[in-house]
Amino acid sequence: MIFSAIRALKEKGVLGMNRRNAEYIMRHNPRAAFPRVDDKVLTKRLAEEYQIPTPRLYHVFHHHGAIQDLESILDGLREFVVKPARGTGGSGIILVMNRNSEGFVKSGGEVLSRENLAYHIGSILSGIYSLEGLEDRALIEALIIPDPVFDEVTYQGVPDIRVVVYRGVPLMAMVRLPTRTSDGKANLHRGAIGAGIGIGSGTTVTAVHRSLVITHHPDTGHPVSGIQVPHWNEMLLIAARACKMTGLGYLGVDLVIDRERGPLLLEMNARPGLAIQMANRAGLATRLEQVEKAPLNIFDSPETRVSWAMKSFPS
């Protein structure tokens, strides 16, 4: 029974974790390049060099002693994000929407005292949220004011768009939509929705929530399919350029759409998850094989890679 199920998935072109790791991550992602995506400070420096827009960086805490200057560092800032430089899965991220006499108002309405915010930054520096549990740095970034396109299918928080790229070719995409369960965070493991996006159309298709295919957002009740994503071609170009920027051949590129600045590179992942296949009801293996058989001239530039992908993966 198990073997027949595995065989059926292979026939549908579904990429499994073992094959992803052996044939794509280990073969195309040199370990020496991992810090370029695992370290958000380094990612920002590279993005600036390649003229790829990212959320504005206000400050980086390098050591505990700097926390005593927190008040002056945050002077005048009412909205901002606190995140670990080497965090993963949305852990350790705090979205501050406002501030009052009691402290800082988080995305869910909870007020965080100045003392607790300082303690949280100290926890980040101690490495509680870092990939290896080692000492880390804490970033203070500008809060993204999201484009209203996903307002009806978002519970608080900021939706982000994941594009899986192979050899600079965008293969598959989804938008991750925060829910009440995910506490306003765009993270599938915390309970966010993943809605597939057609590479060729830039329109949302099917969606998945906790491994179940759904049609409507569980909190807002609005349909998640049929939403046309703005700036789609521009986002695919950013994703296509990310492979050269990082030196990685198989990559997950996460973007957000700011209301004023448009598409911004949020972060990247050298080990992108596979749930994107469920969100699109399509297999990554089939598309990876198509790229490997593609004419060599598609790799001439990011524009030709994106153009080929949009024609090859219309939905």
C-alpha cells in the first residue's frame, strides 16, 4: 500500500524530500554559500550590491551591551520589526504596529513593555532563535505596509510570496496568507495558508491549510483563488536574479509587496519546503526535469529565464 502510494506520487511528478536533498540541494547548493541566505544581514548587503530592494534596515544589535541604548535607537519609530539575523520559520519575529505609554503594540494588539522588548532582543542575541543555537544579531527593520491586494484573505500580519527557483528559472510560487491560528505570521507550520500562484498568469489557484486543500480563508471567509498578483513579472525577475546573487542553484525566494515601494526581497532559503506542491496541485520534479532539458539560450539572462518559465508553466 505504501509503495503504491509512493509510486503514484512519482508518476504525478511530486518531488520528495530525499530526492530534493540528494539531487538538488547537495548537488547545486555549495555549503560555503549558505551564509548568504541564512544570515539576513549578509543577504541585505548582497541585495544592495545587486540593486534588489529589501525592507529598510534601521539598526543591528551585535552584543548585549547595546541594548541599553534601545530607547534612543527606537526614538521616533512607531512601527518596526524585530527579527533574528539567523532565525528560521518565523521564530523570534515581532511586528510592532504602534507604541503607547505602556510600551509597544504588537500585530495582535498585545502590548509589549520596554523591558520585555529588551529581554526579547537579548534572547535573540543569545541564539535562542538561531539556526544552530549560536549567538546571533538582532535586526530592527521597517514594518511592511502590505499592498491591499490580499486584504480580504489575510488575518492581520503581512502576506509573503515564495518562489522556488532552479538554475535561475522560477519553477513554482505561492502566497502565504496569515491566519488567526498562525498569530498573523505568514508561516505554514504555524497555520498560515499557502495559495498557489500560476507562474505564467500571476493568479492564485488552489490553496492548502494544514495539509488540507481549501477554497476560502478560514477567518475572513473570502475565496483565495482568482487573485491577480500585482508586479508579477518584476517579482519573478528578482527571484531569477537571486541564484546568481547567492551562488545557489536551488533556492526559495521570499518576497513581500509594500504599498509604496512595491516588491521587496524579504529573505531566501537554501532548503525550501515542499508544501508548495500541494498549494499548486502540481509536482516540482516534472518542472525541474523540464528546466534540465531546456535550450541553453534560456540561461542568457534573467529576462529570458523568466520568459521561458512563464510560457512553460502557465498555471
